Amino acid sequence: MDAGRELEQILQTAQETIRTQTKSEQEVERQRVAWLGRKSRLTELSRQAASLAGEQKISFWRQFNRVKSAIEGELAGRRQALLAQPAGDAIDVTLPGRALPQGRLHPITQTMERILSLFVPMGFDILEGPEVEFEYYNFDALNIPRDHPSRESFDTFFVDLPSPQPGKGRLLLRSHTSPVQVRVMEQRRPPLRIVVPGRVFRPDPLDPSHSFTFHQVEGLMVDGRTSFADLKGVLDHFSKALFGPHTKTRFRPHYFPFTEPSAEVDIACAACHGKGCATCGRKGWLEIMGCGMVHPNVLKAGKYDPRKVQGFAFGMGVERVAMLTHGIHDIRLFFENDLRFLEQF
Ligand code: DAH
């Protein structure tokens, strides 16, 4: 093959290879060495050209230089193109941002915080007590005597460990937050205004409205002159703040061993406004908590003098309040940790 045709062929193949087979700067360099390097066919041809003379010599070098700069141009073009193209790990600032998964509080925590936040401006302090409790605080100190049938309504998980203070009875998982009332009275002098959030336990089989564990918020206010009117005022204000300003409340006589008199607080059903529907079980009213004037025996257990101080107490179920405010019909949803449920709050 004469040198002229070979030069043309080298140019064609070089251009094609460089265009299609250089994905990185290293590959461009490899192609440069292959086509223009010391051991390349082009260099070899230039050496052989030493034997040429006259017209042949002139036309060879003219063609040689054109081919060489065309290949150099091709390589330079590829280098430019690779520089302009972002590498795989570079940041493309034009891409839309990636949303970070955001955590949120459990609906029970949210409801608990909401309830507490309504009592704090009325001067109530937030306190807590232990989940593993003595029989004494859970029952005896709350005027629930050993053989009294009302103990059965607070069916209890007992803890199978020797009691560290046998005088205070066996250990158990508290069945309500009321025991914290007496614990706090033992520690603080009146006047007293506290709310107590916490988890409680009862051996109930799981169903849409029962769980072996749930949460309560307890309240206690004691001073020289607190009356049932204060109890009604505080809880009526609370109910309106939580369920809406037009919420009607009703205080229905009831019995609790630790209060006298006792009542249950109902709110008029928001779904039917008291007419009676499926939500309220045709009653027109929804029970939201128990309350009453603290029984003199409970004040005595807390080393308070019932002739000098009096007070009211109340206790409500947090799951129940969350179910009412969000229209949830199954308590088990709160404990199953299904993200499809939790992500709605
Ligand atoms: N401890 C009661 C329960 O778990 C609720 C309760 C009722 C608490 C009346 C009180 C109260 O402080 O005064 O059912």
C-alpha cells in the first residue's frame, strides 16, 4: 500500500476509535500513545519518509502533517467533552432535593402533651411516679381496703419479686396513675396542683376498646378551700379547650373509693350533639374521665390534715381522648406500630 493511502486509512480508523472508545482522560491518553507515540505506525512512516525526495517528499509531509493535526484535534476535542461532562459522583445541582425521612411523635405522646399543656397555664406542675408500684400506694393509701370488692375492678398484674419494703405490700404494675397522688403528698406540703402522665397496666384481653397497657393523666389540687365548684370549673375549661369552645360537659354522680363525692365527666357527643348515634352508643354523651373531692382517708395517707385542707382529683385515659379527637375506633392501632397509621399524625 502506498504511504498516501495508508495515511488516509490511519486517520479514519483513529478518528473513529477516539470518538467511540474514550470514556475517560486515561483512555484519551492511551489513544494518543497508540496513534502518535514513538511506536505508532505514523512515527514509523515518518522514519521511512527519509528516503523520499522531491515532489514525493513534499506531498508526503503535507499529507502527514494534516493527518497528524487532525488526530491531535480529535484527541483535544474528546478531552474537552470529558471535562464538560460531570463524573459519576459529582453533584448535579439541577436535580430536585431528596426528602429526608422525618420522625414524628406517637399520637399518644402528642395527645398526652396536649392534655398537659392545657393544665400548665392553670398552675399545675407535671410530675411522674413509678410504673412498678407497691400494693400500698396502688390500693391501701387510696382507701381501697384489702377485702373490698372494689379491688376487683382494678384487676392487677403482680410482680413476682420479693417486696423491698414488705410493709408496703407486694410489688405490682400500677393499674392507674392515682397512686402518685399519695406519693406526692408525702413529699410536698399543700397547696398542691399537679398533673401526672403515665403508663398503666391491667390484665384485660385485647379488643377494640381494651388493652393490657394504656396511658392516663391524673390530676390533683389541694389547698385550704378548693371546692367541687373549682373541680367543675377546671374540668369544664379543660374540656372546652380540648374538644372545642362549644363542648357541653355533664358531671354524673359515680363511685370511686378515693373520692367523695365522686363523678364521671361526660362531654356531649360531637357527632350527634347529644341526640344519640353510633359513636356515643345512642347515649348522646361520651365519658371522658373520673373525678371527685379527695377522700379524707387519702389526705391522711399523704400526711395532710383533712380538717385543714381539701382538694379534688381526676383521672383520664389518654388513648380514649386520642380516639375521640381523631375518630379512631380501635385502641390496638396505637400499639401495633404500623407506619401507615402512625404517619397520619
Ligand atoms: N383511677 C381511676 C381509674 O383508673 C380514675 C380516677 C377517678 C382518678 C377519679 C381520680 C379520680 O383521681 O378522682 O379508673
